[in-house]
Amino acid sequence: MNKKIVSGLAIAAATTLALGVVVTSPANAAAKKSVTLAFQGPLTGPDAQLGQDQYPGAQWAIEVYNATNPATKINLVKADSQCDGTVAANIAPGVAANKEIIGVIGTSCSGEARNSFPAYKAAGLTMVAPSASAVSLTDPKAPDRGFPVFHRVVAHDGFQAPALVRYAVKGVTGPKIYLVDDQTTYGAGLIKFAKPSATKIGVVGTDSVPRGTADWTSVASKVKAAGANVVIYGGYTAEAAKFFKALRDGGYTGILAAGDGVNTSDFPSLAGKAAEGVRLTAADVPFEKLLTAAELASFQKITGVKVPGLYSATAYNAAQVFITCIKNGALTRSAIAVCVNNTTFTGAGGSKIKFNRYGDIIGGADVGAYLVKNGTIIYDGIA
């Protein structure tokens, strides 16, 4: 997607990072040795909720660690790349130029990741992403791969896409599937990997609609004319809300389904009545299901968030990767790179995390099923 970016925004973001403005920092950090991590993802813009749902997981992990009064404390700065590759390309050099930053928790979106790679590769700055799931990011043959700096604690869309198809058609008699993507690194990739499974079941139409499209009536008409009773969308929340509204307003009564790019806490309010019954997936389990009562209470107290959002758990896990390395004495970018590539980490709920050569979590991860019911996204088991 190409947006007009106000240059001042990118400059301000880069300047903020260059100055090392601390978002999460203990009061006595100045008296102690410290290192800095950046959280990069959408914190403003149409997809802000995706990053805002994740950030508290990283924030909590770091504040709990700092509260143990370690020899080396961790500061956390925000890098708002708005789930937009163009913005990411503008702010990543500022992150890389801040020598205090030894690792990036991010990015949230795949397009952000791809456009951040040049700056971070040049700087040797390790990334651990909570939700950037496009397969190409870790494909050794792909030109946009993130090797050697990119890692992710989420299963890639080669796992999610078939699960999304399975969940979308569950209980549907004679499914006729219509596939739509938003032409982004993530959305087009998700549908690409969904198509083989969907084709075996029955695809009656496909479409590829640019991100930022405002009027979805013509696409909705195509879906209805094709006789589809299942629609699967690959893209993000803002467009999905408009698309699904257009479908329901046009008389479509079948199943609506989408991947984790739409599985954000603001989707039900943005889509209104059209959100009801929508089936969603994500390679994530609700964070609160992995926490003890005491841990959840601590999370709520520190972050001010009552119910953790999607990928809070993976953001926590990404932070724990860096925390473990820092505990082990990895305090430079080069030391972090060695540690992340050679260590087995413990994530939320006792899960074990180890990365393969190209940054994927070994063994993948289960893909969760989610359903919008009475205006709320609820967990519906494994897809």
C-alpha cells in the first residue's frame, strides 16, 4: 500500500528514537547500567489496535524484570510504524541509529518488517516479531527475507492459512468459497497459502483489492453473483470492516472469515452488526489462559489493561527472548544476535521457544479459532 506520509511524522518519530525517549523506565535507571529495546508496530493509524493490543505484553514482561532490581535494567521505547511499509522504511533508520537500542520487539505487520530489514541488517539489530507472519519473511529463497536479523515467536501463515480454511467451512454444507486479499505482503500471502486447501473444497471466485479501498459494493456484488456461501478475507481490520458491512448490506448471509490481521479488539465496533458471527484465526492463545490469577492481576495493575489483547502473549514471549539474553550478559547487538540464535527460551505458560536458522520458531504453533459473539471476540478452541 502507498499512503501519503506527512514527512514531519517520520522525522519526529526518528528524532524521538534518536534521543532515546523512555516509555518504560524505572525511576532510578540513571543510577544503574541499562540497555534499551524498541517495540515496533502500529500504535496510531487505522491499524493501531493491533500494536496497542500487543504492547502491554512486552511492557509487563520488562517491568516485572526491572522490579527484580537486576544489574542491567531495560528501557523500552516505541517505534510507531503504523502497519505501513512506507512509514517503517522512514523510521527504521532512526531506530538503527540509536546505539542504545540492542534489539527490536517487532514488527507487528509483515510489510513493516520487510521495509525495516535494510536498516536493521546494516546495523546488525536483531528483531523478534510477535505477529509478522508472512511466509516470505523467513523463506531462504525469498528476496524479502529477513535473515540473519529477523525472528518471530508466531507460526507463519503456512500454518495459519489451512487452519483458517478449515475453520471457515466448519459445519457448512456444500461450501463455495470466495477468496479476497488486500494486496499486502501479509494479506496476499495468507490467501496464497489458503488457496490450495480452499481449492480442494471448492473455490467459486477470487479477488484482490488494494488496501485503502473505501467502496466495497462492487466486490460484494461479485461475491453474491458467484453464489459463495463462505468468504475468506486476507488483510487488516479497517478494510475488513468495510468489506463485511458491504456484504451484509448487499444481502449476503453466508460465513465471513479472516485471519489474524482482522482479529483485533476494535473489529467488532468497527464492523458493527456485520461483525456478528465472523470467524477469525490467529497463531495465538489468549494470554489470560496462560497466566495464573496472581500473574493476571500483576499484568492488569502494571498495564491498566483488564483483558489482554491478541498477541499479548507473543509480545511477552518476544520480550522474554531479549530479557533472557540480557540476564545472560548479552548487552550488545552482536552478543544479542548470538544469544537469540543459539538459546532455548521459556515463554508464557512454560512454552519452549527455539529458532531455526532463518528465524522461525521450531515446531510452529497451534492456530487458535475465534468467533465474534454479541459484539465480543471469544476464543473458540484450536482451528
